[in-house]
Amino acid sequence: MSADEQKKKAAMRAVEMVEPGMRIGLGTGSTAACFVKLLGERVKAGLSVICVATSEATRQLAEERGITVSTLDETPEIDITFDGADEIDGEVRMIKGGGGALLREKIVAMASDRVVIMADTGKVVETLGAFKLPVEVVPFGLTATIDMIEALVSDIGCEGDIILRKGANGETFVTDNGNYIIDCDFKRIDEPEELDDALKFVPGVVESGLFLDICDIAVIGEDDGVRIMEAQRDDDIEGV
Ligand code: 5RP
């Protein structure tokens, strides 16, 4: 079974979690697009929901499919968000941002009661970092920002090329927020929490593609069904 078929399987299982009247966050990328199309079919069949999109591309697709799209300002509390991921480890920590939408994805996820991630089996890894970590940065002072990142992350054992992302047209990729993305080729990230803290210390960094303690459930499409990975969130632990 191809990765695309596994993504569709995960999205089919995820769309069953949608209930009438829900306020839904819509992720970005090919798996999230599968979900949007399936949700569109349910909306056509009479389901009433309000959605908030994590990118202009997703907003456009959702509207084309007849889904009501609100803004996060009009609908600041989301019941459940459905999104994809680039890598997921055993603790359901993730790398996201391959599609360049990580900032809005994280804002919408953090405004959500529950976050469901849908993915193919190829996204599940033992250690994060083989996928280049996307980091959204402001264009001003880009070289100084990269220099500071390199200095800080080498202290915690992360080294590797940091590459300014280009779009399909060869021009610098610009996010929906007018920022740039740098892709950090660290190969393996042994301490994601420490790395995330270090990245956020850099003033030019807007947000990192490390999604830690954010996902509640990952739905993994496999050849013979779907596997559910449930996160042990801090708020699940008694006394925390
Ligand atoms: C976009 C993302 C996507 O969720 C991630 O890149 C996965 O994409 P796909 O579903 O196409 O494999 O984080 O910013």
C-alpha cells in the first residue's frame, strides 16, 4: 500500500471523530487535504460544523468543498484539530512544517481542546531529526539569526546544515505570515525539549516545527488497518 493510501486510511478514521456542531481546526499538507475532502463529503450530506484553517491553501480547499471557514479571531476556541506531521516519535512528539504552515498550525493546535494527527507509517520514527527541522524566522537579520542558532544548538549536541527554504520557483519561500523558513539538518534530535527552548531564545525565531506535548492522538494508516497512538499528556498525570 502506498503512503498516499495510508494517509487516506488515517483521514477516513479521523473524520469519524467529527460530531455535529464542532469547531474544527484544519491542518495543512496532503494528509490534511484528504481529511478536508472527506469532511466536505459529510458537510454535503448535511453535517454542520465551523472550521478554522491553518493556511490559505487549506482555507481555499475547504471553501471549494462547501465547508464554512471562520477565522481564529471569530472562533478562538476550537474543539478538535486534525493535521498531518512530518515525523512522530513514540512519545507522540512531532516535527511539522514541511508544508511551511507550522506557525498557524501551532497557534490553532494550542487553541484546541484536542489535537488529532493523521499520518502514514513512514512518519513514525524512533528519534526525531532525520526530517530537516523547519523553523520560521523573520527576514530581518537572517544571517545573525542563523549564526545564533548554530552557536546555541551546538551546546546541546545538534549540528548540521541550516538551509533557507526555496519555493518551487527557486525564490525564497515566504510563509502566509510573511516570514522565512530555515530547514535544520540535525540528523537526530535527542533532546527535543532542550532544542525547542534554545531555538525560542533566539529573537529572530518566530516558532519551531517541534510540536511537543501538543498532540493527543495520532492515527497511523497501516496496510492492514489503523493504529492509534495516544499521548501521555502532562495534564493526564495525577497531581500535575
Ligand atoms: C505542513 C505540515 C504537514 O502537516 C506536514 O508537512 C505533513 O505533510 P503531508 O501530510 O503532506 O505528508 O506540517 O506545515
